Amino acid sequence: MEQAELAELLPAEIPGLLRYATAMVRDTDLAQDLVGDTCVRALERSESFRAESSLATWLHRILHNLAVDRARSRREVPDSDIAAEVEKRWQDNDYTVDAAVVVARAETSAELHDALIRLPYTHRAAVVLHDAHGLTAAEIAEVFDISLPAAKQRLRRGRMMLVTALANGVERRESVRGVPLSCWEARRHVSDYLDNDVDPRTAAALEAHLAGCPTCPALYRSLVATTEALAGENEAATRDPDSTIPPALQSRLRAALS
């Protein structure tokens, strides 16, 4: 496809890509970045699109690959053993869940997305693409570049994991009942809080959340420790004469800048 032709078709595809990306990463800014990168990558490779699949499928494949690369860099793609373990649990005749609780939570958008984000990335993607965006199993196989049976297995396991996550979320929610902010809301503000860049009301809510949440304090302490360690490294480097930029490198940098 010619680049100019693709540029005309892209705007109609962006809303669907943005909905998919937002469901996958649960961060509006990051979702927009992923979609923007997808559009740039698609325009750069427009000649590789030969309409062997739909434009939407091709674009979702690009977005998926970009998102997987990001997830792997952040170690967010766990071993497939996790998915196999959930399926093993479902194979146990005695395993069940409280259907009324799962249905009620599934019908609450915040609860549904809270459970969905806890699925391994590739299984989450299969569920979102199929059940939320209407792609067939064959189209999902194209997006993931896997076989049709593998795509169906990923979808099956993803659905099982989502139900289990919704059921287990009841206990997790009980442990933070009455604690201000959700965990994600608190974690979104932690970086700014460390830099003293949040308003007093948000700071108070975050502090109250950290005082009552069973999972976030360890993350906060880890952030503080790594931030202080980096600051210490920088302070040590400024005292280290070997940290001075060598003259030859300075010359290369000046030449590059000029």
C-alpha cells in the first residue's frame, strides 16, 4: 500500500487501536504513546501491507508487538507455567467460584479492568481482542503470529484466568476496604510524591493508602531505596576524578554537536 493511501485510512482505525491499547496497559498516556508508535511504524512499513489480512488486523499486530516488547523490557510477560497452573486448577472437579460475586464484579468496569490487568500480557491480549473487539480466533492467530490451536488455547486460558482473578479479587478488595485511593491510583502518584510534586490533598490520600494497604508499602520502600541509591551513585561520581569525561570524548561530542 502506498504511504499516502495508508495515511488517509489510519484516522478511522485509531479509535479502535486506542481502546485496545488502553484496555491492555490501563494507562491513557502510555496507550496513546503505543498507538502513536504503531501509526509511525505502519507508515514506515506501508509497502509491507498487501491486504492479505484486514488493515485493522495488521495494525493490531504492530501494536501487539510494540506492547510485548515493552512488557518484556519491564518483565511483565511471565512464564506460560502460570497459565498452565490456572488451567490445572480448573481441571480439578472440586474447584469452583462464587458465581454471583464474579458476575457482580464483571459488571463493574473498574473491577473488571482491575482483574484483567492481572492476567499475563499475551492472555490478556487474546481475551480483549476476541471478547471486547470481536476478532476471530483466526485473526488473533494472525496478530500473534501463532497457530490457530495456540490462539484458541491462549483465549481459553485467558478467560479462565480472568474468572479466577475476579473471584480472588474479593479477598484482596476486603483487605483494602476503606483505604483511600485504589492501588493503581496510589502507584501512579508515588513518583510525583517522591519529588514533592503533588497537591496536599493527594499527598494525604496517598499517605493514608500506604498506611492501610498490604501491598503498596513494599513497592514504595523499594522506590525510595533505588532513588536514594542512584542519588548516592551520582554524588560519589562527582567526587571521583575518574568520572571526568576524557578529552578525546569531549572532542567527539563537540564535533557531533557542531
